[in-house]
Amino acid sequence: MPDFFLSARSTLCYHLVTKMATEATPGFHSNRIFSNERKRDIALSILERYTGSLVGDFQKQILLTNFSHYVKQFRKITGCKKATVGSAMSAIHSEKHGVSLVNFNIGAPTCALIIEVLATVEPKAVLLLGMCGGLHRSLKVGDFILPMAAIRGEGVTSHFMPADVPSLPTFKVQKFVSEILVENKIEYRTGVVHTTDYRFWEFNPGFKEKLHSQRAIGIEMETAALFTAGFASKVANGALLLVSDLPLRADGIKTKASAKKVFQEYTDLHLEIGIKAMSEIAVRGEKIRHYQW
């Protein structure tokens, strides 16, 4: 049989299989903003309402954070205008740097929500500047972790992808952040982080044993949601995590006093790296999308 017919038959089979999967699997592709005009309109409205910013204010490179301190320091570093405050979040934008910062507060559900509605402005890259508990004995407070994957220990990602789909960042975003760290002679660690929605896991021996068996390097509450919802929503994304506490140690759980020290000593560098990475990825970065959607 000629190659042309083999190719045509293969293409036809692919489309038939895709069609059957779409019809047989409820919600197949339904979480993709671009596939539903009505959903896109609602998402645009949510983005403006929740952040207090107009869609046109958002830059093509976006940083995400959980803390108002980062918003305050972003303004100081970039010299941009005052942040906007919406019904649930806040945002600040630097046209000079081509970077926006959104404080979405805390947790996997809000992280998944913000990445999904940010898909409407079609950012080139999104980077989470989050904090995590260091699990490996070699870690110390102030270390940076560039996660290569996240364990889906929360509930929200099941709405975006089947349970057997791994939660991975966009490789080229992480690659570029790595280059910025190396250029600035800043050490960092890589590994798998565990994302959970279980706040007081430190007091559950069984949960801690599970973390040990997973060989997770850190634990936090948002990264898997970012990676999975970002993939489903066609948003190139990554994360740079700051080790803020060492919860497996008897005296290592974060307190009010220790958290204050972290903000004073380490978060400015964290933010500066994020701004530099996102501002320069626009001109120095390779084509971000390393796979076809």
C-alpha cells in the first residue's frame, strides 16, 4: 500500500480514537479555557473582579505569590504604581520589566483558579514564588528548590487530569530559572515536592512515614495545582520554592517568630530572582512551549 494511504489511514484512525475518547470521557478537554467561549468570558470577569486589575494591565510574564509582603517589595524593587486589590486577591504590574505579580493567597484550589483564569491573557510564562517545608536532612532554611515534579496529594488536580497523569512544570521555564540562578552563583536543589491540603500533617506519624517513602524533598500546598492546571489550561509555568521551615525536626515547624525572620532575610532575594527570570525570559528565553498543545 502506498505511503500516502498509510499516512491518511493513520490520521483517520487518530481522529476516530480522539473522537471516541472525547465522547466516552465526561469532561474530556473541558478544563481548557480556549475551548469554551462562554467560560473564557466568565474567566476574564473573574480575573478582573478578584484582582482589581484590568485585563490590559497584565504583562506577558507573571509571578505568583502567597504573601502580601512580596507585593510590597515588588513595588519597591520595580518602582511601579500601587497594587490593585480585588475581592479576593491583589496584583501589581511593571510595564518597565514586563512582569506582573499576583498574590492569590493560599492553597491548591485558589492556585488552580488563578492559573486557569490567567490563561485568558495568554501569558508567555508564569512562575510561582512559593515557600515550602524542607524534608531532606541536608536542607536548611533559606535554601532554594527548583521542583522537577509534584506529588498530587491534594484534591483539586483530579478535576483537571486523571490520577495517573504526573504533575510536571514546563521544562523550559525551569531551565531558564536555573540559568539565572547559576549566573548569579546561587545554589539550589532539585527534586520532587509533595503538595498537600492537609495543614497539620506534622502531627500524623503515618503521613510522615508516607513522605519518607516518597522521597519528597519538600512539602507545600500549591505546586501540583499550578503544574497540572497550567498544563490543562495551556499556560507555560514553573516554580521556585524557598525553604521556610524544617517541619520534620522537633524544633523546625514554622512559628510567628521564625516566619518573620524568613521574610526579613530571604524573601527579597527570592523575589529579585523571580523578577529577573521573568523579565529576561521575554528577550533571552528560548521558545517556551516545548510541546504542541
